[in-house]
Amino acid sequence: MPFTITLPAPLSPLHHNEPSDSPSLDSDGDTDMPPPSKRPKLSTRSIVTPGETVTDDPQWMRGHGTYTHPTSPQILSSVAGTLLKTNKLLSIRPLRARYTPEIGDLVVGRVVEVQTKRWKVDLSAPLLAHLPLSAINLPGGILRKRTSTDELAIRTFFGEGDLLVAEVQSVYQDGAASLHTRSLKYGKLRNGVFLSVSGTGGGGGGVVRSRRQVWTVQTANGGGEVDVVLGVNGYIWICKHVGGELVEGKGGRHAGAGMGVNNLEEKVGEGMYENRNESIGEETRWEIARLSGCVRALVEGGCRVDEEMVMRAYEASVEDEGVGGEEGEEGGEYLGGERGRRVVREALRAVHAARE
Amino acid sequence: MPREAEPSINDRAFLLQALQENIRLDGRALDAYRHLDISFGDDYGVADVRLGKTRILTRISASITAPRPDRKFDGIFTITTELSPLASPAFESGRQSDLETHLSRILETSLRRSQALSTESLCLVAGQKVWALRADIHVLDYDGGLIDACCLSTLTALRHYRIPDTSVKGGDLTVYTSLERDPVPLALLHHPVCVTLNFFESGEKWLVDATLMEQQCSEGEIVVAANPQGEVCLVQKGGGGEVDALVLLRCVEVAMGKVRELGKAMDGALAKDAKRRDKGGMSRELRAENER
Amino acid sequence: MPLDTSTYHLALLRLDGRRWNELRRLHAQISTQASADGSSYLEMGNTKVICTIAGPAEVRGAARREGAERDNAVVTVEIGIAGFSGVDRRRGGGGGGKGRGDKRTTEMQNTIASAFQSTLFTHLYPHSTITISLHILSQDGSLLAACLNAATLALIDAGVPMSDYIVACTSGLTPPKSGTESADPLLDLNGMEEQELPWLTVGTLGAGERVSVLVLESRVQVGRLEGMLAVGVDGCKQVREILDGVVRRQGKRVLESVIS
């Protein structure tokens, strides 16, 4: 089946497979293309820019990042990004864009407004997300019904400026997300630092949707266990792990990753909405800082941020300590500049080595 | 900020459908102005322009002040616009809306920057005394065509205005009252008039002198200010839908035709008023003789 | 300061040595500000503009009532003119530009907002605002054009869908040759030429002849308009190519550095 994808002349050599007579593209067994997946290999693809004709073949359907004129079958690009083919759907993934919520996303957010029955949460998405009072775990018991007393005491759960980790429960018509924290995995965040990097919207670096977004790191240098929460919206929380001793009243969000979303059998501690940090040792603070430095270096280097990359970078930075530290340079722990790049390079090498 | 009520979807669809068949809701041709009526007050420099339902009253007044230090030889000419709730509930007094900025900026450019009024002629004693001329534009009723009507009204008022005659003798300035010497007309170098066109159907169709509703349904507008001698002083298409360059040129051409039309209407109205006043002048002379 | 532009006809070279149809050096970068959703830095000759985009983000505070029932995103533009940007230092206009209220700036804001309101796919972001902040660091003519170009780049960087680039440039008219009526059009005027010659700003959508912005504020014979417009539209085509190159280079860089 013949079809053409017109390309701008100067860039055509860069473009990936464009055999206009390739029969493989419209069958399932296409060989040159990576299988349609949510995460394509971006590095092999070239850029389309707004207003560029992607194809004039009517067999393709237009997806995100494209538009058509009512009069012609041409599909044009509306953003600058990489072309993505999912079966017969053409979409363009922008190089950079704001995060758009999808159901099931694990996000880190900041409460910006408290209303009578819900919170408005900033996810760095086009619209603020809602967190209804009915979608949080109320302290003092399992499956407790929401009462008017809870409404009055809404500020005792989350106030303006509080950080929380939650899951996108649904997305409204206008693109706003509705969140829930009905699991011990979710809830208020404390004992750590907040980082804001670019989120899942674009195709460049930043946090990507992956299998595990929350995990515990056994840190070096006696730092103990540290939790890393990668919100797919690009907000990241790195904090001391306090799950080990699940003491009554010291609940907090710290349960293992294996817990189910609706697993309400667990106890919701009274301390869930506690506003004070626990005591954190100096070593732990160092390692939290190191982890956040690694994430920053990864983002600066334009890498994706996920568990594997963060862990490799962390290991690399621990090893790098011995190499770079001898010069006694000022701020020897700082993972910026050349040192950051070195760590990223090292991490990438480790990732590739692990693949092979 | 109160906003103009948007036309309903059905209203809009009806209007656009009619336009597709080249029919305007008030039965005008696509390039026709509404009924234009220019009248004058008893004093010089008061012009009342009615364009359909839109009604603009402009009054010119003059006083003597010191010039700006950096412009010693230039008089001062200010244009103020008053969009009060009188004209439309969407206007709010005391706050400058976008429309008002847009309007005053277009008037400034078309009348002031294009040197329609020579500000040098308003200078009395260099560096000390100049005429400060002021045009107060009041919108009395608003149904679209604001820019066209305001510009026409201001220019007509300027042409109608008579400034008191003065003489300078050895640094002494004498301003004569209208009884001593007849006031003199202003030195207008050319007569620029604004014409607004609105675009529809992705820039394929344009209308002259859109009513408020047509304006709200349109995709964009272009304002052309020009004088009847064929000089363009301002073309402004600030965003809105895109229009083919050739269509734009065609629009400017159409606007030129309209400018001549409006210029003629203005000339006619001024001539008629002059005639009326001339009669009055005769009677005054007669009366003066009686007194003697 | 009067400027002698009458020598043009001797060598057909302009004051800065360009020919009639040459643009000044157009240099641009995107993704310059890490904290903004999208950003760009653009130089057209000595006119230098930084643009940052915030949003699409939810309407907050006082603006909310106005935009609440909208099904489209609202585009707002803020222009800050640095006090040191012109030849004379301007008071009250420095820094973040709180001291605006200048009608020319307001008009420019409205023009830019209106141009992008109809080009961006605002229907994809209901109830939100897209704020374009322009910071003018240095002005030497073609200010509106530079602002439009910078805003286009920053919006592309922010990943806001649009139907095509809005590109803009200026075109002017040489003084008539003594003795004849002919006057040649010029492309991309600098600040000095702008003060002396009649000129217009034209902004087109993409490389076609679809004009989105057209601003002429000087007196000119109606017959000359066609020539000026044609040169301007042609200049826009060149500008689009340059901007497209900037976006592609940035895209390539991003793709090269990303290893997934």
C-alpha cells in the first residue's frame, strides 16, 4: 500500500525509515519500526515542527499534537517534537510540555487552596487538581465515614503549602485531575526535600512513567534507608524512610510498594497528618542531598529519571567521591558542573552495560 | 469588568449563515455604511456624528498654556475619549479598558502622528505660550463602528472649530474675542478618516462598518486610516484570524473608496453648516448697525 | 536626530551596509530559562528580547471571574521594557516593568495576545491561561516583530499546540529618488531607519501569504503599500526558515542527549 510522508528537504537523511513502498508498515509484523509502545525510542527519530505536513495519506488517523484542515486530508503538526506511530494513529510528542494527568499516575502535589470539602492541588498541570475530602484516609480507623466534623477540621489534614503524594483517580472533561490518597502509600510528605523537574509531558528528559515510582534506597556512608518518590508530574520527594518501625501512632506514608491501592485493612496512624519532621541524622541528610543532586544532574544532562537511572547515578556518585574528593575542592559534595556530567556519563555506561 | 453580552450560538449561526449568502441582517450591502448623520452644535467645534445607532459627540476646546520644555515650537493637542456606561453597560467609567486604549491609540496615530493638525501652528510665543487644544470625545450610544465614528467626529469637529484670533506685538500677546475679530479655522494639513473592515469565513469575506453584533461574530478586523488624497496614515490589523495578503490589499483599496465617500459627506455637512451660520453672521452685522 | 538617508540611491546600500532585501542577523535560542514552561531569547540585529511562558495554568485570583466560563485558554501578554534598552534611559520602565501603562506597550500587548489567541489551539486547555512575558533588553527597531518571533519560539518550547509559526518582520520605503517618483521597499528596518522612513510590521502565519498582524503607522501613498507588503511577507518567509532551524537544532540536541 503506497503512502508517503513528506519531509522537509534538509532533514530527510536524518529521518528514520521512510521507504514509501514499505509494505511492512501497515501489517503487524513490521520489521524496521519498534513495536508500538508507550515509550518509543526517541533518539532515532527526527523532529517535526508546527505547521509541517506530516502526511497527506488519508489512511492515518490524527492523534495528539496534530491537526487537519477540514478541506484536505493532510495531517499537520501542531507542536515541535517527535513522530509517534501507534498502529494507524499518528501523534507527535512535544519536546517539552506541561504534564497532562492520566488515570493511575502517581503524582506529588502541593496544596494551594483549601475549600469546604476538597483541596486544590498544584501538579504543574494546566489545571489544579482536586482532592476531595472523601478521597483521603481519615485518621482513626478503617473505612470510617466522613462526617461534618471532618469538614470543619479539614485544615488539620492538609493546609496550604502541604506536599502530598497521591494517585490520579479520574480526569475531568476539561483535563483537571481528581486525586485520591486512599492507600498507605499516599498521603502527606515530610522528612525530606522537594525537587521540581520537568514531567512526563514532553519527550526530553525528566520523570517518565515507569513500573516503580516509589522505592527505598539503602544508602551508603551509613545514611540508612531513604525513600524516593518520583511523581510523574515532575515533582520529586526524597525523604528519610521511617517505615521499619511501624509504631502505633507513627504511621506516615512508608508502607512497602507491594500494598494495594484499596488495601484498607492497614491501620491509618494518627500521625498520618503530622506536621513535624522526625529527627534525621546528619548522614541521612547527606545522602538525601546526594540523591537530589543525582536527580538534578540527570535532568541537566537531559536523561530520563526513573529508578534505574537514579540508582546508577547514585552508585556512580558514591564511587566518584573517592576520585574527585582528593583535590579538596570547595563544596566537594556538590553534583553540578563537570562532576554532575561525569556522574551522568558513568550512570549511562552502567545502564548500557547492564543491558548487554 | 463587565463584559458585552455574547450573542447566543443560534444568533451567531444565523448571522454567519446569512453572510454566506451575502445578506446582512440589516439589509445593507457588504460594503455599505449605515446612515450617516453629521450635525453641529451652536458653538464652533461641536460635532455630533450618528452612524446607525452609534452616536459620538466631540467637543474641541482651547486654552493657552506653556509648551512642553522639549518641544518649544509645538502646541499641545490632546484627545480624550470617554466611554461611559451611558453608551453601553459594558463600559465602565474610571477604568481604561482595552477598547479605550485601542481607540485612543488609533486616533492618536491617525490624527496626531500623521500631522493632520499642524501643532506648530498652535504656537503663539515660542517657548512661552501655545494653544493647548483638546478634543473630548463622548460616546453617547454604541452599536459598533466606534473607531470610524470617533475619528470622523473628531475630524469634523476640528474642521468646524474656530480658534480665537491672536496677534503678537513686541512680545505682548493679544487674544481677540469673537466680537473683536472673527475666530480663524485650524490649520489642518490633510483630512484622515478611519474605515474599519471585519473579516469572516477565514478571511475570505469582509464587511464595512460592522454593527456590534457583526463585530462580535467576526474573526478579526482591520482599521485603515487614509485621507481622500490617497495617502494611508495607518493600517492596523492586530492579530485575529489570518487573512490573505491580497485580500488585505483589496480591503485597503475598498477602504480608500469609503474614505472618499466619508470625506464627501463631511464636506457636505460642513458646507451646509457654514451656510446656516453665514445667515446668522449677516443678522449679527445688521444688529450691530442698529446699535450704532 | 535627523538622519541622512538620501545616500541610499548612490550605492543601493543602507546605512548598516545591507541591501534592500537583507535581514539583519537573526539569532535565537530556546529553552533558555529552566524555571519557565517555555522560554526563548531572540536578537534581530540589536533588538534583543527574552520571552518566557507560564502556563497553561489555572486562572488564579482576580482574573478568574473573567475567564471562568471560558472554554478556551486565555492568552495574556506582559511586556517589560528595560530602562536601559533605549538610547535614553527611561524612568519607571525598568526591571519587571511595573511602570507600564504606556499606550504603545499596551497596544503591543493586545496585538500579540490577539494574534496568538487565534493561532494557538486554546480549546485544548479550557479554564486556563497562557501568560507570555516579554522582556525587552535592547531596542533597535522592529520591536513588535521581534516580540512576536520570540513569543512564537517560547510557545513552541512550552509545547503549546499551534497551527503554524507566527513570524514577523518590518518593511519600509526608501525616500524617493530626487526627481523621480520611485521609492524602493526595504526589509527589516533598524531603529534609525524606523525614525526616518515610513514602515510597517507584518506578521504572517507560516510561510504562506496569510497575514495575521499588519501595523502601519506612517503616511504612505496607497500604491506603495503593495510593494512594502510583498517585501514584508517575503521577509517573514526567511524569518520562518531561521526560526524553524533554531527549533530543529534544539530538538536534535534534546534527542541526542536523551538516552532511553
